[in-house]
Amino acid sequence: MLKKLFQSFRPTVRGPHHQRTTPEVINSSQHSLQRGQFSRHAVSIVERLQNAGYQAYLVGGCVRDQLLGITPKDFDVATSATPEQVRAEFRNARVIGRRFKLVHVHFGREIIEVATFRANHPESEEENSHQSSRNESGRILRDNVYGTLEEDAQRRDFTINALYYDPISERILDYANGVHDIRNRLIRLIGDPTQRYQEDPVRMLRAVRFAAKLNFGIEKHTVAPIRQLAPMLREIPSARLFEESLKLFLSGQAADTFEMLVDLQLFDPLFPASAQALEDHPTYTHTLISQALINTDLRVKQGKPVTPAFLFAAMLWPALPTRALHLQSRGMPPIPAMNEAAHELISEQCQRIAIPKRFTMPIREIWDMQERLPRRSGKRADLLLDNPRFRAGYDFLLLRESAGEETDGLGQWWTDYQACNESERRDMIRELGSRDDGAGAGPRKRKRSGSKRKRADGASGE
């Protein structure tokens, strides 16, 4: 898998900072693209903008993916028209964004993104803060400096994303030898890699994501600065990193992505507690996270739903026991210690990746299930089966066992229990009660009032 990082031994036709002012024009007879392959709405936008006197092209991922025989998920348009001019052409258009202003043109449920050509940012101190601004480390905070098509091509991140397709003439304009890199299966940054990562550290994550998604290598100059610059990801807003993390782990190549993130030291700024667990307990942590991601990739390929809550629960779980034991060493009982550790861990993680509450609550409930699944006496087993989080909790139990956790056969017991009829289930419960060690029954407790029981069982709440 890690060969994806280092395929740069292939001969290249230029240095890493090569730039072009005139494109290679690839005519329809020289490529496989046809306008019918693209969204008819996106093509109609290009056509209408061109008829209004503007330059307009299909650009980026939709062109790249079609050349690779992959069905694009969305279609983007680049144009010389400003956002306001685009909005004037389309009644169904909305200008969005501040950091990077662009237009969404709505066609029912389909949204076509239209962006104005961007130029390089001025290097002088007299930047217009309404159009362009950077912080002290060089990260671009606002990017609304408009420019020419040639300038726009140089502002794009990777060569394979700097391809412009005109569905009217059916020509491709290639400013950065992107077609060459597609043929050679290489991820290559346009411009100086250090500067480009400083402008936007998320480009490091995008390099990994594209390498994993497309099964490409990362060109050696592009990969070289990543480990040194990885800590810059801590400057990125946590809400943006949540969106990027979903792209990284829900695209069907999460297992490979994880390996590359760890190797390039990008995992630590995203999941600091999990990275520490990976260092303290490498075999268990790596096995559990990898298996969770392999299962996720399989579900994605099968078209089954994947909840980010289960994914984040698995990512963070290896860091949880150490924290709970630390709290127990200070005198806190086991279950409150686990609950407090879970609260602390999720709160800290949300400082790095802003996981919404609609996912943090199910994470807590999945973890809470791990405490409840061993307690099966009386009617508890049937009540747990009816719990809406049972399936996720059961799957998580099996995941823990697959990583080497000893649970005294708990996963197999629940597997059998689900397959049994009513009479067989009663026998299984009686057998638990007759064990000498009382495993699974739990200590007898006084019946509590409804409010207290609700608090005890509601440990997964926020």
C-alpha cells in the first residue's frame, strides 16, 4: 500500500515547479471524452455563459474522473464571469462563501458549482482584505482575487485537477501536464510544494485522499515536505476538518488512507489521543482501527449505509481504557470513570474535528453498550435486543474481539442468542445464572426509583 507514496522514480518530463502560460490543446480525436458523459445541466451552464461572452469550462475532478473511467460525483464549472455576473445569468443561482466566493446553480436536487477564475495573491503588504488575506504562516484566509484562465490553472492544487474541458468544441486545455500525470498515475502539486501547503494545509490531506482513491503515487517533491508541515493542520478550523475527515474515510479507501496518514504523520493532528494510543498499544490500536475501516470500505462498495458515529467510535475507542483506568486510580468507580473518560475524550476530539452532536451522542451510546452487553440476566438480554443501538453495539463488540480483546465469548453468546427461539433463549439465560462465577449476571441491586434508573441507563447522553 505504501508504494502509493513513492512512485516518483518514474521519469518525468519537467521539474516540480514547472509552469505554463499556454496550454496543451487536446482535440476530440486525441481523448476519450464526449459531452454526453457530463451533466446536461453543467453543459448548459457552460454554453449559456459562453453565449453571454464569457469563458467557461468544465473543470477539475469531473474531467479527471471521466478520463479515468470513473463516474463523477459532481460537476464544476470555471468561468471568467464574476459571481455577481453568473447570478445575473441564472435565476436559480445563489452566491455562497466568504473565504472562497462562488455560485451554486440549482436544478432540482442537482447543484452545479460555478467558480470565477482565481489569480495569485499579491505579495505586497497592501493586500485588499476584502479580496485576499493570509495569516503569518502563509495560510490563505480569503481567496477572492479574480484572474485569467492561465492564472486560474496555476492556482489549482494538483496537475490532474487543472484540466479544462470545453463541451462545445470538445477540447481539453491542459496547463500543467495533468494528462501526462494521469497516464503515469501520479499526484503532483502545481508550484512550490512547501508554499502551496502553507497556503492551505488541507492540501496534504487531499494528496493522500486522491492517492488512495485513484490508486496513484505521490510524486517525490510533493510528498517531501508533508511530515515537517503536518502540524499546520492544527490551524485549520475544526468544522472544515470534519468535512475533510468524512471525505477521507467514507470514500471506499479508508483502510489505505489510514496507513498513509499514519506514515506521513498526518494522523496525529487529526486524532491526537488515538495517535498516542497507537504509540502506547500499537498492535491492538492498529488492528482495531484498520478492521473498522476495512469493514467501512466493504459497506461503501456494497452500497450499504455507513454512519460516521461508528467510524469515530472505533477511531477513539483505543484511547478510552487508559483514561478510564487513570480516573479509577484516583478513586472513581469503574462505570462513572468510563463515562467521564468518554466525555473528556469526545470533548477534546471535537477541538480538532468538530463532530456534530448528532454523531457524538450515538458514539457515547455505542460505547455505553459495551458496558451493558455483559449484563444479560433476567429480562436484560431481551431489553438490550430491543434497544435501537443494539446492532451497532453488537457490531462494535465483535470489532473489539477481532482486535484481540478477551470478552469470555460474549460476542458468540450474543450471536447465538439472536438466532435462538424463545425457549432456547430462556435456557441460555438460566445457564448464565447457574455458572459458579456468576459471569454475565452482575451483582444484585436494590430496585431504584425511575429517575435514578433513567440516569444510570442514560450514560450515553450528552
